[in-house]
Amino acid sequence: MEATAVKTPIKGGEFLVKESSYKDIFIAEEWTEEQRMIAQSCHEFLATEVWPIMDRIDSQEEGLMVKILDKAAELGLLGLNIPEQYGGFEKDFLTGMLATEAIGSGYSFAVAISAHTGIGTLPILYYGNEEQKKKYLPNLASGKWKASYCLTEPGSGSDANSGKTRATLSADGKYYSITGQKMWITNGGFADVFVVFAKIGDDKNLSAFIVEKTFGGITLNPEEHKMGIKGSSTRQIFFNDCKVPVENLLSERENGFKIAVNILNVGRIKLAAAALGSCKTVITKAVEYAGQRIQFGKAIGTYGAIQHKMAEQAIRTFACESALYRASRNMEDVIEGLTEGGMEHGKAILKGIEQYAVEAAIMKVFGSETLNYVVDEGVQIYGGMGYSADAPMERAYRDARINRIFEGTNEINRMLSVDMMIKRAMKGEIDLMGPAMKISGELMSIPDFGDPDTALFATEKKYIRNFKKAALMVAGSAVQKLMTKLGTEQEVVMNIADMLIEIYVAESMQLRVEKLVSMKGEQECALLLDMMRTWLFDSADRISKAGRDAICSFAEGDEQRIMLSGLKRFTKTDAFNTKDARRRIATKMLAENKYCF
């Protein structure tokens, strides 16, 4: 654990009360040659095996998705994070994140492979005993067996632990009989192995089971007709007296809900990576089109309105990437520290990701909403062609929408991020109330108008420190004022969550640019400085809006007036010409004919 303390300057959630150094974060420009080659292999696989046949995939041609997954298995893409002893390549968590990003623009295929390698395989990898791992992991890594994950039921979505599926132990104690209904099951139509969640008898919490299709007692509804990701198999699955050997109980009895929660933490951060990959592909297509489409005698990419859209797509994507790999590296550092301390690697991975569950929830929300913005503006840049199914934006637009629902809705994840932060503070793991009380005193003091620090990034760091003060002021006052009622004031909680998201992303972006300037020099990073400053300028307004909405919801009179005045002080920024900055960013992309950051 001493190694972990050295490698990880701040714990999960501490970004709100502690500053990080750019020297302590990982940025995407630091990938190794091997990691870049793995990403390139993923891109080439999509270009040769997926994108040319998307219409066939979306029509769910019989057996086609299975064949593509088999080809992916031949390249090792199904076993990247599985240990070598079980037939995998045993790459680290960070490399797996990069591969997820690279495959993220694979539309329905990306959903299928993510379900197989993620929620379908990871419960066995992380929670299975040695016999279960030896039996299932080699076949999952090789693609011989395809995996699926059966948690959601018609009456239990976000409230997963309320599921009605039951498992009854046989009189001879040799098997469980599972009966129940699961819905929205990705890969359900062709999966050979299901991770199924059910309650044993009258248990309060779920248990998890590894169920093979050959066990019998399993029937499938027809494929669901969906708005997007039409090529992914999505079925309702019925278990009717499905007999599962007792040795297929995964982990301990009633540990299923914990498994589900921890696997969702993994899924959330990986969803952000997949969304990032999609963003980059969509932006490149939008830039290509904007450079080719002529209106009023000029390419539409030369017009300010279109340049604004392209630049904002790029800024949000760059911001997403900055925060994503900062969080991922922090997770990897904890994983490495725990493993070096003797913890089994699978458990270390879960502990490392659990440590940054707040950041995972933040990234799930931000990644999916960044992609939502990028595809929407992608359609708009294409104009009428954007609405045509013959052009690339229509599929991207439809397929992106599910990401705000997958892995817990964005509303649930917003509330979770705040709830987890407050619970950690109550346990003494993070000191939130100390800094919050200090800021309360600062509100009554005269602002410091001393000489400004003219060092590079001094202004941006001051903004971020003030943004944190704004969030601590609002969150601290809300907790004190509303106490136990805060959980029922979901609008206030979501306002606070929006402030946390803005702060984490803004700081991550600033640290990345600072690190790049230290590596390449200020002139070489001029456009990245434009991106960072534009983001901070706009972020201040978004933080101010979320803060005002929260304050006006629970404070009145002098208290409200003082807090609003403090919020105004903490979200004040100097004037910055974002129009020209965006034009410079868009011009660079048009010259490169792609997303180039």
C-alpha cells in the first residue's frame, strides 16, 4: 500500500479539495508504441470487417455478428485483459481502455464485443473461483463461447436489487433451479454463457450464477426492434426451472448485487472510452464533408457558423479524452500498487476502479453527453444529407442515444457521483466539510486584490480553484440545510453533480495542456491553449448556472444573497475571444481534413 500512496497523489473524489500536478497525470500523447499498434489493429479491423457491411449487420443477418466476433477473437481482441494462463494477452487496464476507445466507433459491433469482453466475461474473471476461470475464460477469450449478462428485469432497471428472478436449491443440494424473466439482454440471441442474477429463496440481496445455454429451461423472445444499435442482439430471456449446478454459483451467496455494482463501475469508464472513439470518427467525417460541400461559392467549412460547430466538437472531445485517461491512469496506479502488495490481480482491478467510482460515474455522463453533442452537430453540418440513411451521420446519431441510458442512466450516475462523494466524507475518507466551512468564512471577507500572478497557467489554475470553492460552497450549504432530505431533492443533487463534472473535466484539460507545453513548448501548443481557455471561459457560465439553480432552491434572504454573491465571485473570468479561438481550431482541422488533436 505504500507504493500506492506514492503513485497516487489524490484518492478518488479528492479532486474537489486537492490540487494535482501535471507531472502526476497520464495523457494520451504518452501511449507506448505497442499500445498504439494495438489501437491501430482495432481501427483496421473496423475498416475491413465492420464498416463495409454495416447494413448487413443492422439487418441482423443470421450468424453474421458471431462470425465477426470470431474474427476479432483470432486477432486476440476478446482476450486482451484476460491473463495468459487462461488464454488471454494479459494487457493492463489502460491498454484495455485504449482498445475500447479504438473499437468504440464500431456501432452495433462495438456494443456486442463490449458486452462479451466486459459485463459478460469480467464477472467470471474477477469473481470466479479457479475451477470456474479454467473452464470458462479460455473459451471466452478464444470466442468459442459468447457471453451475455442478465441483470435487468421488466420491473427492475435502475433498482436492480428488486429483481424477482428466483433460484431454488434442490433437495439433494446439487443444483439451483432458476425461474424468472430478464430483458434488454445484449448478445442474448447468440450467447452460450449467461451471467444471471437471482435471489435464492427469501434472500434480501441478489446472487450471481454462471449459466450455460445447454443447461435447458431457457427460451428467448424475438429480437427487440430498437431506435439504434440495430445490429446488436437484444432479447428477453425466460428461465423456467433452469437447472444450474451448485458449483456455478459465482462468488458467495447474496454477493450478486456487489458484483453488479462493481462491474458497472468498469462499464461506466469503458463506455466513456467507446464514446470518445465514436466522437473522433464522427468529427473526421464532419470535417471532410465541410471541406467538400460548396454553398454560395465556398466550402461550408469556411463559414463561421460551421467552424463554431466543428471547433466545439473538437474541444469537448479533447476535454473528454483528457479526463478519461487521467482517471484511467489513477485507477491503474492503484491496481499496480495493490498487486505489488500481494492482492490477487482481479480483486486489485475492482478495488482500483472502486476507489475512483466517482470519476467513473462522472466520465460515463460526460462521455455519453459529449458524443450526444458531437453526433447532433454532425447531422447539422451535413444538413439535409445528415438526415439521410445513405450518409454516415444518421446511424451515428441513432446509435449514440443509448449511451445516456446504458450502465445506469445519466440521471442515476449524476446522483451517484454526489452520493458517493458525501458518503466518503462522512466516513472520513475525504475532508469536504473543512474546506466548505473555510469558504463560508471567506464569503464574509474582502476579496484579495493583490498583484496578479503572470506565470503561464496561473490564471487558469485560479479559475479552477475558484470553481472548486463554488461547488464546495453549494454542496456544503445544501448538506447542512437539507440534511437527510438532500436525497429527495434530486434537482439540487444534479446541479451539484453538474458542477463536479465541469470541475473535473476543466482541471484535467488544464493539466494535460500544461504537461504538453512542458514537453513541446507554448508555441507548439497554441491551439491546445485555445481549446483549454475556451472551455474554461464557457465552463464558468455553466458552473454559475448550476450553482444559481441550486442556491435558489434551498436558500432564502440574506443567506441566498451572500451565496449568490460568492458564486459570482468564484465564477468570474477575464474576457476571452472564443470566436477567434474556435476559428483557429476549425481551420487546423480543415487543413488536416480530420480530427487532429
